[in-house]
Amino acid sequence: MTDDTKKTGLDRKLISLEEPHEVLSWTKSLGCSEAQLREAVKAVGNSAEAVRVYLDKK
């Protein structure tokens, strides 16, 4: 089952690296590259807030 691109709320609190549209959306939203996003998720998990904090420290 694929993600609904119109979902909000809980769907926006978690980052899925398996969905290309989410990777694109998150890189634009967070102002980072795909490699940086993948590194952050690998380091702190897929919580959007944890990834934001991680990227802000970099």
C-alpha cells in the first residue's frame, strides 16, 4: 500500500525514505539533500522532529 500524498497529521511526523514523493517533499521542507536526509534518518530514526534537530546541529 502506498502513502496517500494528501495525508497530513501523523503522516507528516514520520519520514519514509521508501516513497520518492516523500523524499522530495522532506528535502525541500528541511532544506537538505537526499544524502543528508538519509544520513539523518539513519542516525536518529524517522521522526521528523528528531531529523530536524539533527540537521540543525550539523
